[in-house]
Amino acid sequence: MKRRLADIIPRILLLIVVLTGLAACTTAKGSFCEIAPDLRYSQQVYDAMSDAEAARHLAYLNTGEKLCGWKR
């Protein structure tokens, strides 16, 4: 009996870790794709952005493209 319990405990702990990781991938309101708007701006707005702002916006769009299938 003790040996069986010793075999089950690591599996239960692994299951808890996996389920916790899956829960961490969503926010209280939903996943990134559900709560993040697909932000597209006019060329004038892009021209007015600083390099740092443009880099952040590009990273945001790349995340949306990878996770949600947004098209540029």
C-alpha cells in the first residue's frame, strides 16, 4: 500500500503543476486574444511615433499575430 501511494504522489504533484501553468496562461478576463484589441493605425500615427513606441507597438502586433492569427 505504501509503495502504491509513493508512486501516485509525484503524478498528482505533476498534474497540479501542469494545471497551474495552464491557469496562468489566461487573465481574469480571458486570454490575450479575447481582451487585446487589434490596434492598426494610420501611416501618420506611425510616422509620429518615437523609435521606442514603434518597437513596443511592433512587439504587440507580433504577439497578436503569433497567438491570435492577426494579419498585417
